[in-house]
Amino acid sequence: MRAMDLIDIGCNLTHDSFDIDRGEVIEAARQAGVIQMIVTGASTSGSQAALKLAREWPQQLFATAGVHPHRASEYDRETDRLLRDLAGQAGVVAIGETGLDYFRDFSPRKAQRSSFEQQTQIAIETGLPFFLHQRDAHGDFVDILKQYRDHLSDVVVHCFTGSKPELYEYLDLDCFIGITGWICDERRGTHMKEYMKDIPSNRLMIETDSPYLKPRNLRPKIKSHRNEPRLLPWILGTLAACRNEHPHTLAEATTRNARAFFRLN
């Protein structure tokens, strides 16, 4: 492995902002050292689209299959059947993105919890890794996760933005932690910097969550508001500085973790 080979464990490449130049975005990522990307499935149509991309760029793109808590009110029997079908397809490497989001409450909280638990069952039955989202819902989120954790395989709390006690609870549950460009945001991510070094190197992965969360500390700045996987090395560098760690060492660890977590070649 070259010193700076990276894997973006969460990018929303099915987003319509990539419709005009998706191929160029994927190639720019490769040239920046981002050799593989996990395309997030956050709805039934989005999960199908993520798998389509994974088939168009085999061994470079992979897909997750899930329904985001924002879309939880849409979760029904047909949704469940579709996700189970997708879970058996080559190229799908995790169940999710699912979890709880009480910050937006785009779906009723009861529906969010139900959708989360139903997708938990799919992850248990398939043995696939579990790709999770949590915002402003830590108590309920952890309560549900604790009920099922012993029956799940690997779990990642993606786009972690929480407190030190929350981090420790996830680590106690043997979860992986996904870090995004939130760590680069002087308005919202400063509180995290002091305890990034507490994440064991074998439990840490990195992601862009493109097109969202473009690093605010980019130098030189980029005019576009759109985040892209090619900016993952900048997130890596910021995180390495927080951990007082060499970027090459962190790159090797996060890539090794991602390959093992998603069972990539």
C-alpha cells in the first residue's frame, strides 16, 4: 500500500450535485489518493442508485443499503423486502445509513426508532456491518444499540460529532468511529479536538460525507460549497494534528480498518 492510500467510508455520490461531473469527481478522488469509496444509501431509491454506481466502478466504489432516520416514516414492508434483497447483492458492503436524528425530526421519533430496529434485524440476519447515524438522540440511540450489540457484527457510528462521554459509550460498545470534516469546523468541531487522541487507532475511520461538511479550514479555499472525496486527505491531516500523529501513520491505520470493516479486497 502506498503511504497515503485512503478510503472514504461515507460519501453521498448519488446526490444530484454530482450529476454533471460524477466521473470527474471519482477520478479526482483517485488522483488524490482516495482509492476506494463507500457510497451511502439513505433511502430505497438512494440505496439502489448507490449499488448502480458500485457496479459501474467495481472495486473502487461500494454501496450501503439503508433508510436514513429522516426518511423513517416511509419505512414499510416493501422497504424492508427491498433492503433485504439489496443486502444480498455483490457490491453492498453494509446496512445503513440508519439510526436516530432528533435534531431535525423530519420523521416522528417513534417511526425513527421502529425503522432503526427493523434495519438492525437485517444487519443481524445478514451479518453485514452496520453504518449508523446519530444526532441529538444519544440516549435512545444507545439504549437500542445496547439491546442488539451482541448479535451484530461490526458497527460504525458515522460522522461522529458528540461529547467525550458519548464517544466512550460507543467505544465501550466496541463501535468504530467515523470522523468527517466536522473536525475542521472552528464553529462546531473545536470541542472534539481534545479527545480525538482517545480513539484507539484500530477503531478509527475517516469520511467526507460529501457533498456535505466541506472542511472550513481548507487552504487555499475552494469557492464551491460542495464537498468531495478528493478532500479526504485534508480531513486526515486535521485529525492527525489533533492526535499528534503522523498523517502517513493515520492513513495506514484508517485504511486498514476500513478494508477489514467493509471486507474489501
